[in-house]
Amino acid sequence: MFRHDSAHTGQSQVDTSTNNGVQTWLFVYPGGTFFAPLSSPTLGADGTIYSTPGDDNLYAFNPDGTLKWTFVTPWPMDSSPVVGADGTIYAPSQGDIRDGYLYAVNPDGTLKWTFQTSFSCESSPAIGSDGTIYIYCDDGKLYAINPDGTTKWVLAEGFDGTNEMSSPAIGADGTIYFGSANYNLYAVNPDGTLKWAFQTPGDVESSPAVGPDGTIYVGSEYTNGYPHSIAYLFAINPDGSLKWRFQSPNYWVLSSPAIGTDGTIYFGDGLSLWALHPDGSLRWQVIPDDTGGFNQAVISSPAIGADGAVYVGTNDGKIYAVNPDGSVKWKFPVGLSLVEGAPAIGADGTVYINVCPFGPNRLYAIGHGVPPTPTPTPTPVPVKLEIRPKSLNFGTVEVGKHKGPKHVIVRNPKGGKKTPGITVTILGLSGGGSPFSVTNGCSVSDLSPGDGCSFEVTFAPTAAVSSTATLMIIDNAEQQSVDLSGKGQAPKNR
């Protein structure tokens, strides 16, 4: 479920102490949007990873990173899916100008039912103990949907036509909590009647989290701050009264809070990751590096392992693992990327997270392994290698079959009397990923003038979708790449 449970604590029961920050696999989405995915992967009871990165697909992955199936919709899906007790996957979708959809999908990837709303839904659903599905949409309405896809009730409280990103959370007594762009946090009874509304100074795009004592934690922006916006994290009693508030000087709190077993509250803002004691006092603050990324914003919502380690993405292009005392356990760099989705923790302690680089979105699996040996960076040389061909188009291939391998030749020019050739150091290849497989014949080596190497690419689609990828040739010459493309086709009836 999104944020691990219906209370959105972000707290996993899995010990992640052996996770040392090594990439175990990477999937490059074939047609993802280039905007940052706020969507977080969600895990099924059997370890299947479900993800909606912003294109028109719900993806299901096996724990080893192979694609299990895709469910295609007419509109983009960029909100986190959730999984019911029976394995049904619930995934929201955008729609036309004045509609949105919630899809219920069976564990085998077939459609169970579709529920239409009167505007797009940007938040993630929550599931009550009786199986009721709750979702808050851009029409300012909270929908309660029966497990069979029929309407239970609808409550209209927010603004109609705004970006409503706060996902509902459910307390132990069944109360539903959600934030709104109209500056309010709402509490709703299970029968659809309004329990109370708590007004904040600004938009509530953060999703609330509910502690074991019933305290509700949620972030808000105060847009009239000087010299820039300031933000708050609120702690609200179950009766709707203020317990305490923590003022952050760093623009806004879009990150959803996570709650540790000791009551520590973790959340991000425009500059850092914070940890607060249960009384609202500061425990520690971690400020990202701001190197190799866009900025230091922590929009990602933290996830907590049973060992107390905190995992979060940052817009400095890294995924952080932070020990309970605030020291950094490890940092995993993903390059110039927005990392705004929340991590999900698998049964073996692997951390799954969506990343948005300048290119197709990616899903990373980070866990236990042997760290790669650092390769010294060679001195750049003024050479442009000859790459033939510069692109590989595999055309249409039936799912379950493959085409290839196709060869790419890399050659270092000989040079001449006036401009002698220069040796180029080949470090390897980067990129590609399923459904493209690469056999690398250009491993780490020095390529003398006139010498060459080659690599092979095979296309084996596992779903009827178009796929693209880019292979980067890593060397100390002018950087070059090979574009890969292919389309999967459903098996023909025989």
C-alpha cells in the first residue's frame, strides 16, 4: 500500500540493515513522461512491484526486475497504485477535461472494473478495513467506493478544479483524513459525514500520517512568508485541535511525514530532511549535497526500515539512507534527476524508487551487493570515435520472441601525418535495460588508433508496447550514444 499502510506511517516491518546501497537492477520505462513522477512503487504480498510512472500504463514487475505484465489505459497514470487484501490493484488515471478514472485490476493484469470521477485524480487511494476504497480528486470530492466498484458515498469539501495531491489516510477508528488546496485538513467519518476541518496557513499537498495514539501529522505551505515562503509541520489531536506545529524556514512541506516506532517524525522540505521528537522539538536535520542535481529539495516521502534506517529521494540526484541518529548510511547517485517519489521497501530489504532523469523515467532496485570497484577517470582526449550504426531499430517483434543480436562497431580513427591518432580509454557502456539486452565487447581497455571493438544488442519484448532506450559509450573521448527502439506486438492467434 502507498506509504506502507492505511495510516501512511511509511514504517516497514522489514529489517534493512544489510542494504548497503548497491543497485540490483534497473528498468527504463519505454514511454514515460519526462516530468518528475511523484508516483511511488507499491508491493504486492507475493513481492510483485506495481508502478505507474506517468505514461498510460500500470506496470507489474517480478522481484528480479523482469516485466510481468502491463495494463494499458487511454490516459496517463501518475498517482501511486495500492493493493487490496485480495491482491486487486487500484490505480487512478487522468481523463478528459472533466473526468478521471480509478481502475481496479486483477493480479493477472486483467480489468476488474472502472470507476469514473468528475475530474482527474492526482492522489493515491486508501483502503479501509472493510475494503472500501477512498480517493480524493481534483473536483474537490472525496469518493468512497465499494469493493465491487459501486459508489458508497461522495463528500464535496475542497475546491473544484485545483490540483489535489493529498492522499487520504485512515485512523484506527476508521476516520479518513486528507488535505486540500483550500488550506484545510479534513476528518471524515466512515459514513461520509464531516467530523471536523483544521485550517492551515496554506495549501495542504502533503499526505497526512496517523500515529498510534491517533495524532495526525501533515505539512503545509505558508505562502506569505518573507523573504520567501515558510512552511509548517502540524501535529493535530484526534478531536481536531492543534497539538503543536513546527516551523520550517525552507519554502514548503510537500513531503508526507513518516513515523518511527519510537515516535520520531521524519519529513522533507525545500532544503532538507528533518527528524522531530514526538513533542515537536528538533532531533536532527540532514541537508543534501546539492551536487549533480537540480536543488536540495526533499519532496520525496521517507520510508523507514524495521532497523530504523530512513530512506528518501532528493532533487540533488541522489537516494539517501540515513541512520536513526541522523548520520548518513549511504548515498546512491542517479545523475541529473528529480527523485520525488517515495521509496518502497521489499521483503528482502531492497528499496524500490522511481526516478525522473532527462530521458525516460526509471525504476531502481537498490539492495545488498558488492559495490563496484571505482575506475580512475582518464584524462579527456580530443577524439571522436566512429560509431556504426548510430541507432538500432528492431521494428515490431512478437511478445515472447526476440530479434537480434545486432552489432554496433566502435572504432578509433587512425589519424594522419598532421594529426596523429590518440589512444582512447574505453570504460564500458551505460544505459539500455529491459527489453534490450547488451553483450559488451567494449570492456575496459585502451583503444589504439585504428583499433576497434563491438557490442551486440538483442530486443526481446515482454509487453505489447513501444520501447526506447539510449546506450552511452563511456570513454575519455567525445561522448556519444546509440539510440535503441522497438515495438512489442501481442502474440498472434494460431
